[in-house]
Amino acid sequence: MNLIEKIENFEILPLMERANNITLKEHGRNISLERAIFLSWWCDKGDCAFCYMSTQKPNIKDPRSARRKVNSILAEAELCRRMDWNIEFLSGGYGSFTTPEIRDIAWNIYQITEKPVWLNVGITQELEEYGEEIAGITGAVEVANPQLQREICPSKPLNEIVEMLETAGDLGFKKAITIILGLGETPSDLEYLFELISKVGIDRVTFYSLNPHEGTPFQNQAQPPSLYYAGVVAATRIKFPKLEIVCGTWVDNLANIGPLVLSGATGITKFPLFKMFGTRYGKRVEEEVHWAGRKLQGTFTDFDKLLKGPSPRKELEPFIKRYIDKCLNNKSLND
Ligand code: SF4
């Protein structure tokens, strides 16, 4: 039986066990906390069927008003540095910032964290403008089955994403893709995913589970079952032992974390950081990783690290203070 047949026949536990052994051998015990930093709440495309932005586009009259203040973005990067979170990527809808502006933000983050940044800013032909401040380029594939991908993301042609990633590789950048589970794919669609990873030489996959947003066609759809999610991740790990795998789970599904780590995740993501930090939800993330027998790099609870300052840039202080106050406030509400 191949990996896909094993998922179809509900043989998830043996897959997880195999995947776990491979992960420990190839990646060790560390699990990273990954934070996608958003640049804007605007997207020129605004037509991916599952996306929150697709519900917002008609309400935003001036796209520039949906852009975040750059100092607020940099303050978030400084807090990630303090808490030892990785910045998963800078993420923004199409048309929210120009390439020179994105490069400038990435360069400033690179100075703050001393780590080059990944980008997830849509299909672009302007990769040559980036340099040492960029670690890699992410293609937001979302669905690996080409026909389903066309239906769900009509303005993000798969062939153009692949071309961009190939150019990224030629320029020396790493390559990543994002995949959302629960958009109507089947286990057999993993064939498409595996082919894409091999053909393009993908270094990192981020899996998400569907978050059914109100106002989208998926609003009443259930999120994918935890063992299906685990099976997909485990099969991907077995097929690609060296691949970085990041798994996103929502705050209403924190119990997914342990099984996803045992299935091959090397990083976890998609948490509302400032709402969860220091609360029982943050503690739960740490406990999930602990009980999977892993060591969490970074903290969700250590206020000493969060408060450690001042930042090297005075102009960021008011923004940092605002985020810290939010964390302290949420903590007291949850105490
Ligand atoms: S391109 Fe990205 S941000 Fe824009 S609608 Fe699609 S998923 Fe949402």
C-alpha cells in the first residue's frame, strides 16, 4: 500500500510513528514558533474563495488606508526577536506595497532580528530587486490539484507561481509553498503536491487548516479532521524527510498541535500572538509541544523576555508598548 492508500484506509497511526522517527532523525527535537507578519489588509485580487480579504475588498475605498504603519510592523519583528519566534514570512495582499517598499521593510527587519526574511507577497517578476535581506520566496499555492486551484484561486495561476519559484531558486533564494487543507481536496490529490515539491525543489511547506470565514462559500464548512490533517503531514514527511514543515492551527484547535508535531511538523503557526501570550492558551501551546516530547524554541508565556528592552530603535518604543499592554491586558482578563 502506498502512502495515499494508507491515509485512505485510515492507517494514520503507523504513518505518524514512521514520520516521527524520520523527523527526530533529520530535524531533532526543536519546534519553532512561526509568526507571519502582515503588511496590509488589502489585496488587489480579492477573489480567492476562502479568503477573508475577499469579504473586505468592497468595504475598503482607499487601499492605502489598509496598510499597516511600518513602525508597527518593525515593532512586531522586535517582539518576535525578544521571544525567539521565527518570522515565518512577510505577508501582504497583492498591490499593498511596492517592491522597493517591501525590500525596505525586509531590510529593516533583517537589521533588527539579524535573520533574513521570507516573503509571501504574491506572484512577482521583480525578485531580482531583493538581496541578502531575503531568505526565501513563498508561493501561496493553497491547493495542489490544478483544476481545484483554478476554481478556488482564479487570479493566482499555478504555472505563474511555479515560474516565480523557479526564478527564486535561480537567484539563490529558498522556496516555500502554502497549502490549505479542507478546500475540497482528497487524499489522492497528494500526488499533485508531491510532484510539485519534487519538481520545483521546495524547501518548506506550510500547511493550514481551513478557517471558515463568514461571507465566503466555506463559512459553514467544518474544518478538516485532526487525523486527516495528521495523515497528510505524516505522508509528506515520509516522502520528504528533509523538508521543513510548518503547521498552522487555530486557537479553537490547539489539541491538533501534539499530533501534528508527531506527524512531522518542525514549526507551528497561525496563532493570534498578542491575544494568547501569557494566557492559558499560550500555556496550552507549550504543553502540547512538551507532551509530544519536543522542545519549544521561543516562548508563549515568559514576560521577562517580552519586557526585555529597550529596543535599539527609540521610534519603535510606543508601538512596542502598545503590543505589550495588549498582552498584559489579555493576561489579566484570563487570570
Ligand atoms: S491573493 Fe491572497 S490575499 Fe488576495 S484574495 Fe487570494 S488568498 Fe486572499
